[in-house]
Amino acid sequence: MPAPSHLDPRLLRAFVTVAEELHFTRAAARLYVAQQALSRDVRRLERELGAELFVRTTRQVTPTADAERLLPYARRVLQAQDDLLAAFGQSRPLLVDLNSSGLATGRRVLELARRLAPDQELMARYESGLTGAAAELLAGRLDASFGRFAGLAPALRAGLGHQPVRYERMAVVLPEDHPLAGLAEVPLAALAGETVYAGAGNPRTPEWTDLAHRLFEGRGIEVAPPAPLAVGHEEFRRIMDKTRNPILAVVDFPAMPSTVLRPLVDPVPLSPVSLVWRKGLVHPAFDALRRAAARLAVEEGWLVRPADGWIPATDAAVMSVR
């Protein structure tokens, strides 16, 4: 078989990781890919080289003599690639959109990533919603964001990658004198007849309004009509004080004067959050951001869905791809 004229570094990285872990599941977790995708990459490399690299059984993975011969060459190629990317990536910070300064998921991931990569600069940006951020990601003006990936238009999703991070419990913000404000938790059925603000008309957050429509469908709850687009917490509070509509939120939504935040139950609605980036992104700090998201998801149980959790079927499918 003739020697290949080109080898994708991604295939070499898959090979090296499996060779180091000697376990496909652990290697896939390390690379943030599905085990099936990792196996496909290794088989593709074997086809392109015309050599079997691993002997696979149900109990173990053993490198072949060809794998032992390839390993030092592959490591040198990947080190050269990493050095090149680091040299060009250090000239600018990694720009990470957190949606809003008051939301915890993105902020916590960013804080941990900074600790994991102390020599890199990771800077926060605030684009309000994932749809607004997606255009900036695709234009190269942002590097990463957080939000509901399934809520993006297919044309936007096609140019973006994502990593599931968290199922955020949803909540409702109520005026403190609202009849439901005395409850510790608000059953969804108790909101029947209410008109709830969910960002309708905001061009940056249609994925959130869409989630609200799906949640409220058949429950007698209306999505409030568009309100004037408020920029900043003070303006948002002022507009909400005028309408006095309940606000659909998440449980770590920042406190607002004269309101109470109550988790929603029966069922427990969940807002699916992914780390989202432009396909082809290369930056020395990006790996730290992904590692931080994966670590917090495991340590905090962020991707464990409660037994009575609710998310749309489309979101469940998207969040199952890891």
C-alpha cells in the first residue's frame, strides 16, 4: 500500500491518547469525544497507514509493533503542532461569553479554566444570549459561549461545536406580594392563567423564548409579549417593575429588589447548557476551558437529570452527544 500523502493530526492525537490510556473509554473522555467517534478515527488511521495499531479484546487494548514504531513520530508531530498553535495563540486572549454577569455556570467554568491555565489570558464577554453570541463566534469576534445549543437555527449549529455542561433547574421570579410568593417551590400548574416574561422579541435570546413556549404548551401559561429591550440589570429591573409579570429564570438568577425567586416543580424543568465554540478554533487556553467544563460537570453532578426532570426531546438528543 502506498504511503499516505497527508495525515490529519486529529487522527494522530486519537492514536496517541489510546496508546497512553490503553482504554478507549478513558481516551474518549480525555479528548471530549464519543467512544464511537474515537474508534472511527483510530480505524481510519489504520486504513491510511495500512497497519493494525491495536489488538482489541473485550478485556484489554494492546498496541502492536507498528503502534510502538509510530508512537514517537506521532508525539513529535503533535508537539510541533502544539508549539505552533501556542506561539500564534499567545498574541491574544481567549474571549469567552458568559451571557450575563449574574449567571453562575459560565462564570464558574471560566474561573476554573483560569486556574488550570494561569499563563493564559481568558477574558469574559457578555452577549446576553447564545443566538446573539453565535453570530460573533462565527465571525471570529468571540471564541466560546454558553447556552442552549438545540435552540440555535440549524444554519448556525452547522458551524459550531458544543460540549454539554449542565442541566440548570428553572425557576420563576415573582413580585414579593404575588399570591405564589409564599411557596418554597412553585408547581407549574400553579402558573396556569399567568403571563410570564421569557424574553420575547429579544433578537439575542430566541432560544430561551422557544424553551418557554415548549414548557408552557398545554399548561395554560402565556409567554408575555415583547417588552422594551433593556440593556443592563438596572434597566431590566425597571422594565420588569412596570409590567410586574413573573419572569422565567434559572435558580441562580441574580437577586432583584422586591422579588422572590422560586424553583419550578412538578415536573422540574431544566435549561440545558452547553459550552459552544466555532469549529476549527485553536487557542492554547481552549483545552483548559473544556477541561474545566468537564470537571465541574462531573464534580457537581451538573449533567445528572432528576427523575422528574423535563427538557424537550430535541434537547435531550443534543445533550446526549458527548
